[in-house]
Amino acid sequence: MPWDSVKLNDGTSIPSIAFGTWTLGNGQTPIDQIDQALSIGFNHLDTAQSYRNELEVGIALRESGLSRDDVFITTKYSGLNGLDIETSIHNSIANLGVKYVDLYLIHHPRLATPDIPTAWAKMEKLKEEGVVKSIGVSNFNVQQLQILLDHAKVKPVANQIFFHPYILETQAPIVEFGNHHGIISEAYSILTPLTHQPGGPVDAPLKSIAARLNAKPEQILLAWAKAKGVVAVTSSTKKDRLEGYLTAGDLELTTEDIAAIDAAGLVGARQRTTRQVVQRFAVASLVGAAVLGLCGYMGINVL
Ligand SMILES: NC(=O)c1ccc[n+]([C@@H]2O[C@H](COP(=O)([O-])OP(=O)(O)OC[C@H]3O[C@@H](n4cnc5c(N)ncnc54)[C@H](OP(=O)(O)O)[C@@H]3O)[C@@H](O)[C@H]2O)c1
């Protein structure tokens, strides 16, 4: 297996690449796509209550013929239908048709109600009961992780965060904080430079590194994430892409490759900030001109 498992701070292990079900929808299609991922070697499924396809994950798992222990299942407390953490995990277990989930995450800090310590104590209880093997969080920043650690009896094993080269500057400190405290970072939407921000500065290093290694740009991004020490949470509807994701675990990026992607990511982030400032200035100027025009029309002298 090119992507090794990573040891977590509670003694369990997590496969370092996951197949995510966020965008798959419901019905037979996601079942087939999850089946496809399992059949080519993915052994980590990442779902959430809000993705509304835990049922499909469970069906695909049973159809795969794999034993429960062979597949690592993550689901997330998403506050679906206003239900609490305990009720929600029991619904997830029933939907998935399993006796336990490997990892249960609080999907977002805003769901940690009435506050982070109280919500986390509920997660700790579920781990104690054995209904979940490990507990963690998602989308927590450093400050929120610190609040959690200040009150936790059991440390979170993982924090799943948005992570790609254009946001490295803001997200790297979260990864570093996690490393310092034994909390693994899981990265989602790593392929954003290809899917949502194509044409940016990261394209050039991706293209040249991919050409040199006879690989695809998406494989280079996944290899970059692996080099950053995060667990990759990705997805694809296409078999050949999924196979490529798995073999990306064997790609050896040089220090220069990683530095080139980091630097291009930073340039892209700066360009985006400048664009946003210019856009805000343009909108403010237009609003100002409109207000002045209106005042003039109404005979109000504001100058
Ligand atoms: N915790 C959270 O808040 C959170 C938030 C978002 C996501 N997630 C998790 O992370 C998983 C992955 O999220 P994501 O879908 O945003 O991840 P991603 O890995 O960045 O993107 C996957 C998508 O990239 C497309 N793709 C791959 N190579 C491409 C290329 N060369 N050009 C254009 N498109 C390409 C694939 O399309 P094809 O299907 O066409 O191959 C696929 O739809 C989710 O399913 C979910 O489990 C968690």
C-alpha cells in the first residue's frame, strides 16, 4: 500500500488517504462509486451526517465483501435535524449498519454547543462506551483547539481541515499546532487549485513536476499534501483517477518541488487578497457615487 497508516495518539491507526462521500448524493450511483473505491484499494471512507449518504456507505461496505475491520470509517456530527451528539451517532451507526465507527468528528466548531468543553465531554463519553473508537474535530483553528485541550480528558486524535497550496499560509499553523500536541491533521479539498481555482500560479509548478515524474497534476497535489504530513481526504467518480490517487503515494517530491508549490501558493493567495481589496474598493466607490448622486437629485448638500 503506497499510503501507509498513521498512528494516532490513542493507539489506533488511520489509513493516510480517504475516499470522501460529500458530493456523491444518494441512491445507486454513490453505492457504485464507493464500491469502485473499495475495489481498487481504498480502505478509509470519509462521510458525515450532513452528506446524507451514510446508508449508501453501509450498503457499499456490505456489498464489497470486506470485513468491518478492513475498512476505516469516519463520520461527523453535523447537527443534522437539530439532533444532539449522542442521538446523532446512534442514527449514524444504524444508517451505516455497523457496530462502531472508527472516527467520529465534530464537523465544525459552531456545532460544539453550548460550548467546546461541554460538547467534547459528550464525545469522550461515546469513546468510553465503545460506540466510536476515536474522536476528533473538523475545521477547528488553533484557538479552538487550545480551548478543547485546556478542558479535555481525552485528546482529539485528528482535526480535519481545508488544505491546499493557496491557503497554506493560514492552515500551516493549525497543522503545526496539531503536530505539537499529537493531533493529526486531515486535509480536504486539496485539489482546489485544479477544481475551483484553475489558471493560478500553482498550475506552472504542478505542470512541470508532473511532466518530469510522468504523473498527473492531481497526483502531484496529493503527493504535496502527503509531504506536509497530513492525511489526504479526497474523492473521484472516475476509476483511473482513483488509481492515480493511490499511486501518488509512491511519488517522491524533492524539497525544491515542495518549495516551488508553496511559493506559487503564496503568490496566488496574495493575488486573491489584492483582487478582493480592489473589488471592495470598487463596490464602495460605486455605492458612494450612487449616494452622492441621489443626494444631489434630492437637493441634499452633503459636501
Ligand atoms: N470536514 C469538512 O468540513 C469537509 C469539507 C469538504 C470536504 N470534506 C471531505 O473531503 C472529501 C473530498 O473533498 P473534495 O471533493 O473537495 O476534494 P478534492 O480531492 O479537492 O476534489 C475531488 C474532486 O476533484 C476532481 N478532480 C480530480 N482531478 C481533477 C483534475 N485534474 N481536474 C479537475 N477536477 C479534478 C474530482 O472530479 P471527478 O469526479 O470528475 O474525478 C473530484 O470531484 C469530501 O468528499 C469529504 O469527505 C470534508
